[in-house]
Amino acid sequence: MSRISRCFKGLRADNQTALIPYITAGDPVSCMTLPLMHALVGAGADILEIGIPFSDPISDGPVIQKACERALKNDVNLAHVFKIIKNFRKNNAYTPVVLMGYLNPIEAMGFELFAKNAMQVGVDGILIIDLPPEESDEYVSMMKENNIDTIFLVSPTTSKERMMIIAQYTRGFIYYVAIKGVTGVSALDMDSVRNQLRKLRNCTNLPVSVGFGISDAQSAAKISEVADAVVVGSALVRCIAENLDGPENLVISAVCLLAKMRYAIDARNIFK
């Protein structure tokens, strides 16, 4: 059983919802990513989602786009990302780590080498935003050989028929995009989320995480009513952007936001 599956199994047994923070590797500086990862786990993160810096993050809004720009200015690449994960595993062998990014850097390295490197440093799952499942046979096969879960996206406009196709290629959990458009720029439509998740659960038994549009403790708690995991990205990266001149304040700000979400989710789960 993978770390991701074990995590969700334990949370389900305790009637809890996973909290998954996203940060971009190397933002604002490469030396801050590792301590921030440990701090987020301490604040209640169940799974960590680490963004691979990319020059054209088309699915991301301006907040994460600027985070990628900052990381790339620091010359952070896949080799740096793997080194960060490897160092994280020296003191944390249990928290699942998911890498999120775009196809170009991974394809440039080659699926086989990427999968082997990811497995060796302790990566548990990969989400490539711009890789359609219908074109992912080689990628999925290579990741499976190296015991890495392949995670795919479902959107508000995805049909039930396509949900079934996506579910066939997905391992670990399915990521539901709660809003139309890019990250960090739209408001949640809870009725739409509920309806789509109802359809999605008829297509798969995998856990469902929900991200995009979750900006505070209140929205995180609402999503926790219907999802197996709550993903927070832009709101957390915004905390980093607002504290570029103060590393200590950066960590404190991010931790406070995540801790508030953790408290709100746990409080709401009591009444599920």
C-alpha cells in the first residue's frame, strides 16, 4: 500500500478530511522550501503538494505564476526539487509528497529517468496538469513500475463518460478542480462542486481531493463536507509573496493560515 493510500485509509477510519497545502519549490528561495515543508506538516498538513517551477504555467493564476518566476530566477529545476524531497525524507518518512507540474520538464528528462529519480528520493505521486490521460500510457506505465501514483484532474465541465476514462488512469486520488479557469481568481460554487462530486463518486472508489478557489478557513471547511481532501494553493503562496523580506514572518504567516484551515475542517467533521 502506498503512502497516499495509507494516509487516506487512516483518515477515513477517523472520519477526517485530508489537508493538502501546495507550495512552489524554490519560492521565494531554494533554502526555504525544506523548512516550510516541515512547518506545514507541523501545522496539520496530511499530504504535501510541491510545484515544479515552469516558465509557462498556463493553468495557474498570477499568484502561482509569480512564484514560478521567483523560483526560476533562483535556477531551481527538477534536480533541485529531487534534492529537497530527499532531504525532507531524512526526517519525515510518513507524509506523502505529490509533485505537481507541466509535461515539458518531465518529458525533457525522460519518463523513465524521472520516475526512477522520483522513486529514489521518496516522491509518492505525480500530477502533470497538461497531460491528457488518453496520451499517458507510457507515462502511467513507467510511474506504476516505480510505485508512484498517477493523479489526474477532473473539471466542472467534465462529463460522466470522461470521468470514467480518467478514473481508469488514476491512482492515489483524483483531483477535482472546483472552479472554471485558472487558480486563485474565482469564487467557489458549492452547488456545482456537490453535483460534480456526486457524479465522480459513481465512477470511482478513489479518494477525491478538491482544489482551486479555497482561500480561507471557511471555504476549506465547506469543501471538507463533500471531499476527502482539501487542497490550498494560491492563498498559501500569497502568504509567501507578502513576506518576501522576512523569512520568519513568511513561515509564521503560512503556518497560521494552514492551522486555521485545519481547525475549521476538523470542527466541521465533528458534525458530518
